[in-house]
Amino acid sequence: AVDNDVHIVGFSSLAAGHKTLLPQLVEELKKRGRGDILVAIGGVIPAQDYEFLREHGAVAIFGPGTVLPVAAKKLLETLTSHVQEEESDD
């Protein structure tokens, strides 16, 4: 992600590793000077974990049954908002 200058990283959690892996990913991006890269997560994630994930850097969470065009729209809206915020900070 860092080498390719991406805007968003998405990953899937199917084995209950999301509460460990997401904070590690966000921290590693920050260590590499890329805390600006957004992180989205999907998979079999209990609703009670959503707040924890948001608090630890998830900008979007997609559970089972998420409709692909809906997810794509959400990511585009999130990215657009993020870019506008960055531009207004300059």
C-alpha cells in the first residue's frame, strides 16, 4: 500500500482476527508515514465490534450480504470527503 501510494486499503476478516489485525495495520501505516491511507474492513464481523473498529481506524465496515455497488459508493464518498478535508487543511 505504501509503495503503491494507494488511498484506501481493504481487508477481509473471516477468522475473528479483526480486533487484532486492524489496529496493527493502522499503526504500521502510521509508522511508515502513511497515516493518511484509509482502511476499510469486511467479513464476518459481529456488530458489537463495529465501534471498536471505528475507534481504531476503520473508515468503513462491510458485513455479510453487503451489496457491491453500495460498498463502492460508500468508499467513493468516504474518499471524496477525505480528499476535500485534506485540501482544506492546506
